[in-house]
Amino acid sequence: GARSVDEYWKNLVGGVESIRFYSDEELLAEGVAREHLRHPRYVKAAAPLPDMEMFDGEFFGFSPKECAILDPQHRHFLECCWEALEDAGRPPESLDAPIGIFGGCGMGSYFYFNLCTNPDLVDSVGMFLLRHTGNDKDFLVTRASHVLDLKGPAVNVQTACSTSLVAVHYAMQSLMNQECDLALAGGVTIELPHRRGYFYKEGEILSPDGHCHAFDHRAQGTVFGSGAGVVVLRRLADAIADGDPIHAVIRATAINNDGASKANYLAPSVSGQAACIVEAHALADVTGEDIGYVECHGTGTYLGDPIEVAALTQAFAQSTKKKQFCRIGSVKTNIGHLDTAAGVASLIKAALIVKNGVIPPSLSFEKPNPTIDFETSPFAVADRKLEWTGPTPRIAAVNSLGVGGTNAHAVIQEPPPAPASSASKRAHQPLVLCARSRRSLDDLQAKMASFLGENPDVSLGDVAYTLFEGRRHFDFRRVISARDAKEAAKIFAQNDSRRVATHSKVDDPKLVFLFPGGGAQYAGMARGLYESEPVFRAKVDEGFGYLGKLVDWDPKATMFGEIEDADRVLLQPSVQLPLLLITEVALYELFTSQGLKPDALMGHSMGENTAACVAGVLSFEHAVG
């Protein structure tokens, strides 16, 4: 499994199958009956969620008892929502506008297996509250809205396997209708009991060998897995205007239902799926030949895969007769079928494909399912890692199909070129980490060390900005100063207390500015700030203007050591003191512009004049004179 988007992408391009096969000892430890292990149809495979039992309840303000009652699906969805907002650099308070949330979860088996079997808990809390405070599907997104203080639409979506892509569809509609300015959309499914195998039954949906052979001649069924995914959506113009990171652009989505045009309620429909695909392509204003990749539903069932490819072929035939130009794949071959989270897992994969220009391999594929006519279709399976060689801009499609007939299709495009980061004039960048506990702070530091070490060319100025402006500020903080990503990674990894400053919240803190007098000056003082900080430079230039009218020497050249024997000249009180005052007043302007407001001012010698100046007793011009 993957704990982050970066790890997910590494697994995809590396062809990692996250479906695990368990030893008898592991299964016995999870409570599997010994006789099951000897059964010929018992498949000892599952696609578990990493750290399924883990939850930072304290971070979200839950008591230990509330955490125990809360369904793991609700826990992980909540954590995914927060991580998605952090990835976007958009904590809820960063927008003075409504934020919406749309999503759904799988069947709440935790309620039946873990809570209803605890009679003391049922008696003390009551069945109604147990169901409604943390376990029913209806409360997945409203709980997240409450905990994260989101004021936009909060809508639960339940369309079985297509749930999370349908949630994306409705989130987009909400954005287009101006109901919110940012929307979260996704889903979660956690299979319980966890880390156990399953019984294969011929003619049903489960795989007999524990692998998902999408589009392959061995396709006989899928493997259900556990996972969660959430995406952050904004209107493209708003995201560009605000400088938000953009992974991909959703050109259009469409949803529909098969109705009665299929063999039975559980069966898929070629005509229903094709109609949904055609509508999405029309809304996206694309033809089949514009699309270089389709992330399919691809469950690996012998009948489901051919029907899906037939529907795609029928839809593409509306605009092209070209053969085998478009690659297809299924992430279910990597992570299993995530049920309600399957659509968003596919969407994230497709977004990373159009962003990076690499198509990961669709696993467990030897040769085509004989009932799929690939040769006369527009499609070929991406059976190995491929560089994108299709049309540009890179456009991909995502297909998601729900039992019961609700189909969803999305068309996405590579992100617009990111504006070049303006080169920071700062020689060093402050990197501020914030967390709700010391343990979380340590974990965040380790993650930053890893990220910066793996991305040595990243703009440290951008990282510093995001850490400060794109994160909520919590009580436990850690700060370092570094010249580049490589140095920052080393400082974080070594954790030398002389270079890594850790702070915790101080109740009712008081800030005092102390301004020194003569003797603190030196040639070239504050040159770095003058060159890199506009607020500081403007105030210094103002002071130079006042001083230049009163003296017959050049204040700027003298202060910055651009004259001969500058250190000796600065020993003269008539030179050093006004330059020191100018520097101190400019520092005050810089600090206050960044939110540092002193409760008291103190000064020594000329520093007393500085304190009087910034307190408003003296004007800057009079203080310089």
C-alpha cells in the first residue's frame, strides 16, 4: 500500500502489487479458523491498508473513547481530507469562502464486528448514539465538515463502486454553481475483519488466485482491498490566480445509469456505459483521438472487462476509426478493488500520468482475454511502463462503474505550466514546522528530511512559503535556516539542537524589542536584508534621504563598507549613531510587517532614540537629525 501520493506514484511506476499473500501463522493470528486454511477454495490474499489501526485522534480533538467508537473508515477519511488540504497548501481558514465536501464509504462492518459485540459499550452509550456518532455512512462527510469547520455543501454519495468518482462529479457541479470555492471529494473502504483471505466461488466476482488479471486471458475475478483517497478541487481560474499547485485539470465529468438495458440488476451494460462516455467527451470537447490513456474500471472479471472495452470502443467510434492508439490500464491490478474508493484511486493515478508523462504498467497481464477484440478497437493494454507518446496536451479518461448501474466518466488534462518561481534574494530560508504534539513534530521533521533529500532541486523559497502560509500554525514548532534543499535535509536529518530550534506554546506571551547603542555597528551591516527585503530597504532608503541632507558623506556607501577604511570611519559617533538608528528603525518595520508586534520597547544609548521613534514620540526625520 501507499501512505502518500509520492509513495503511490513510486509503486505504480515500479509495478508494485500491493495485494499481499499471508502465511498460515499470520492468518491464524488474525483469527482465521485453522480448517479454513486447508480448504481448497480459501485464497490467502488481501489488499490491506497500511496502518489501518492508526489514528491521530488527539489532533482532531477526539477523546480515546470517541476514537474507539469511530469507524476506521471515518477516521481515515478525516485524515485524508486534512492531508489533501495540506498538499494543496489550503488549510480551511486560508479561504474566506465556503468549502464543500463530497464522499462516501463502504459498509460499516466495524459497527457489527467491534461495537455490537461489546454489550457494556452498547449499554453505556446506547445503540442510537453508537450508530449516529461515528459509524453510519450518512455522517461521513458531515463529521469532516464539523471537525474541519467547512461551511460549504456536505453531501454523502453512495453509488457502490463508482461512489468516489460520482462524488468528484458533484463537487465539480457545486464549484461551477458557485456553491463553494474549494471542494473535497473522495471515498474510503476498509474491509473488516482486516488482513484475512477469502473463499473463492466459481461464477462470482472474486479471483481464484489472489491476483487481479484485468483484460487478461486468466481473468476470473477481482480482489477487494482497503483504501482511502481525497482530492482537492478548485475552479481553474481561481487556482491559477492564487498560485495553487495543480496536478491536473478536469475538463468534464458525466454520470448516468443503465436503467433496465442489461441482463439483470447486477450486470453491466454496454449501451449505458457508452452513453456516459460519449456525454463526458462531448462536454470536454474532445474526440477519441485526443485521448492517449484510459484508466478503466478493470475489475479483472471474465465478462466485466469485455463489456467495458466494448462500451469504450462504441463511444470512441463516434469520433475515430483509428486502431490501438490509446493505452488502457487498471489500478486494481496494483491495489485491488477499493469499492467506494476505487474511482478516486483511478482518478489520482490518471492525474499523475498526465502530470508526469509516464504510463505505469497494468499488472498481471500476459495475453488478452479472448473475448476482447483489441485488434479492431482503439485500445491496447499498457503492459509495461511507457513514456507518453500520444497527443498533446496530455489528455486521459477515467471510467468508474457501480453495481446497480451508476456509471461515471471523467476527462482530465495535464496541468498548465507552473509559473517560474521568482528567485529569492535571501541567502537563507527559514523552514517552520508546526504540529499538535512533540511526537507529530518529530514525524513531520523526518518526512521533511526525506522529501528534501529526494528533491534536492526544489525551490527552498517555495517550500518555506508553503510551510508558513499553507499550513495551520499549531502549538509545537520547529524552525531551521538553510541555503538550499540539500542543506535543509541534512540539518533535519542530523537534528542538532544548535541548528534545529524547537518551541512550544507560551501562555500569554510578551514580546520586547531591545535596541542597542553605539558599538553594535560594523561595515556592511544589514546588507543582506537591504538586498532581499523590500520593506527593510524602503525604510533604510528613507533614512538615507534624511541623513544625506545633513552630512557631506555618502550614508549608503559608508554603511555598506563601500568606502576605504569603512570600519575606522564607523567608529566616529557622528557617523555610526545615525546609521545604527536607521538600521534599527528599518528592522522594526520589517518585523512588524511580518506580524511581530512588541508589547514593550527598550533601548540603550542611541537605542533609546530608536524606541522613541518607533513609539511615535519622535518622527523618523527628527530622530535621524
